[in-house]
Amino acid sequence: MKIIVIGGGIGGLTLARICLDAGFQVEVYEKRSLPEMLSGAGGIFIQHNAMQVYQWVWDRKIYDRLYEQGGTILEGGFLSKHGELLYRSTPNLAQAKDMGVCLLRSDLQQILYEALPPETVKTGYAFKNYEETDKIRVFFQNGHCAEGDVLVGADGLYSAVRSQSQGKPRLEHPIYSGTCCWRGYFEGDDLPIDKQYSWAEYWGQGDRLGYFDVGAGRFAFYAFANAAAGGTDEAEGGAWNVLRSRFSNYANPIPAILDALSAQPIYRDDIYDREPLGTVWGQGRVTLIGDAAHPVQPNLGQGGCMAIEDSFELIRQLVLVRESETIPSMLRQFEASRCDRIARVFATSRQVGQTGQATHPIACFVRNWSYKLIPTWLADLQFKWLYDYHPEPIDR
Ligand SMILES: Cc1cc2nc3c(=O)[nH]c(=O)nc-3n(C[C@H](O)[C@H](O)[C@H](O)COP(=O)(O)OP(=O)(O)OC[C@H]3O[C@@H](n4cnc5c(N)ncnc54)[C@H](O)[C@@H]3O)c2cc1C
């Protein structure tokens, strides 16, 4: 079986490695140049559930490299902007030795790319359209044509594969969350950061700022604020000035982190999601994974983790293709099998976003007190379903 993958992000690269492990041929087509594909803003949490997948991929080599490169997620906490601890998270949440790994996005992309033979990923190939017969023929903007048995759209929020499979010239605009997010990283060794915590997130009114250990003395940061879509920082003299005026009244170590950020690039994005598609994501020999199928708000740090889980579950179905089970029927079974979990991640991500972004002083007061009063074991119980994911190795 030959699988054509559009998009060389977390989902597309992970899927390609799992295809090779299963003995399938695979080609990944990415529209960006290689240096662009290997870049990315800030850091990312690859949480326990997604690490469970990498345990069964490429003889654990990606798994081991992620732990070598990144920061292991141990304890973390939500705090008020005044530095009061509201909720402390430990690996008990997943009944595991840790909660996974955090690393810079560029490091993650590099590790995933290096897990593939160099000819697998073709950069500078923008998907144009496809034709389906008893095969799939895929056409690119540069005139190239590729042929395979399955087409997987791993091409992100504005997926062109999804729009063609739904018979639309382009996708509807995604749903704006009402928040924008700044991201970047800083050197943390000399900063007054409580190293007991691998991550911490401070909640204000309509804004919040978090940081996390991405290994080798570096920390990634993110900051959310309620804002109109399409805003920029230009009028206020750039992102750093905006962050300073918004967050410098937060408790230590936030002011010190803001100072450290002056030396680093800061990226700003608006945050979007899309309502889940339900039980059917693709059509015929075409399916979707990751953000192409189900972009979620990043408040749980699970969008990329879901793309990793999708990749594994997709190949689990495709290895079962026999004469009685056609490729399209196995693709639909894959999509249906992911539907409930994705819907829950989508809804919980929105809910956590609304909690973190509360603006009214009374709402913030109630939020902070309820987080303080709820016992940790009870708060953890809410997320048991998320970390209760135990993939078994794929039967080849
Ligand atoms: C602020 C923020 C923080 C986040 N934090 C986390 C986190 O901590 N943990 C987590 O798991 N997730 C996190 N996420 C979500 C995560 O980034 C996404 O869910 C993840 O990147 C999705 O991976 P993907 O491979 O599906 O898509 P993408 O990463 O979007 O990759 C799509 C790829 O397809 C390419 N492409 C697009 N169109 C075409 C085309 N026409 N032809 C060829 N190639 C094309 C793109 O160039 C890109 O390389 C966060 C998101 C945001 C915005």
C-alpha cells in the first residue's frame, strides 16, 4: 500500500514513520521549504497519552530522543496573578512516572524529520487537487503528480484536502476564540524560577501567562489575552511592549521573564477552532488527521497530541485491509473510532479557555477559590479519560 500525505507538521511526519514501521510506502508533500518546515513558534507539550504512541514507534527511538532533548513534565501548577497556588498537578494525574515531555517546536520537527529516510519528505510541493479512481492521483502547484492508494490530509487548519473532499472551493473561516496568543522562549538558568515546577500558568483577568521547561536550561512561554481578531502590536511598539504593559504587574518570576524576553523573537497568533466533523471526516480513499480534521483551542495542550494519536489509529485500521475490508471502509472506521474522544477534547479545550480568560472580577474570584478548594484528586478525576489511553502495538 502506498500512502500520500499532504503536510509535514507533527501529524504528517509522525504518520510517515508509522507507515514505514507497518511496511507501507509513504510520501509526504509539504508546501513550505525545509528550513521553514523545521521551524516553529515557542514550545509544545507532548503529553503522556501521545508519548504512549511513540513508545510503539520506530523501536522507541523518537520516544527516547524526545526525553533526551526536552524537559520531562513532572509537577506543574495554576497560580493567581498574585502568585497564589490554585492547583498543583503531578504525574498522579496519569498514574505515571511523568506527564510527558515539553520541547521547542523546532526541536520536535527536527526529531520527527530525522526519523525518516530523506527522500520521504518532499518540500516546496503545495497540494492543488486530487482525482480518485481505483487509485488516488494527487496534483501539485508545481506541476508534479503523485499516485497512491490512500490520500491523507495532514495540512492543518485551512486544509485544502478537506475542502476538496467536502466539495468546496475553500473551507469556511474557522471560529475565532476571542483570544490571541504570544509565544517564544527564553534562557531560564539565571532566572528566579521555582524549578520544582516543570510548568506554571498564572491567571489574571482576561489574560494569563505560562512557561514550561523545554530542556537544556531553556523555557518556552505563552501568553493569552482577550482581543479582537486580526489585531497587531504595531501601534504599541511591538509584542514585547504589549506584554510588558499587560503582564508586568503579575507576581514574580513573570517580570523577570518579561525582561529575558527582550532578547528573543515573540510570535503572535489569533486562536481558532472548528466544530468537530462527527463520525465522517473524508471520502473514498481520502481521510484527514490532526488540525485538518479537528483543530481545537490550545488550552489543554492536546491538538498535536491528537494528531499523533490519529496517526497511530489510522495505521492500526489500514493494516487490517483485506479483500473483504476495503480501504474506504477502513478509513471510515478509523474516523468513527476517533469521533467521541476528539469531541471531548474540543469541548474541554473551549471550557478551560473560558475559565482561564474570565474577565469579571467576581467570576475570577469564584474561579480562583473553586480551584483552591477542590481537592487535587477530584480535579484530576475530570481528566482521567484523557490520559487513560493505552495503545497496543500495531499487529502487522
Ligand atoms: C498557541 C498554541 C499552543 C499549542 N500548544 C500545544 C501543545 O502544547 N501540545 C499540543 O499537542 N498541541 C498544541 N497546539 C496545537 C498544535 O500546534 C496543533 O494541533 C498541531 O500543530 C497540529 O498538527 P498537524 O500536523 O495536524 O498540523 P500543522 O502542524 O498545522 O501542519 C500542517 C502542515 O501542512 C502544511 N500544508 C498546509 N497546506 C498545505 C498544502 N496545500 N500543501 C502542502 N502542505 C501544506 C503546512 O505548511 C504545515 O507544515 C498548540 C497550538 C497553538 C496555536
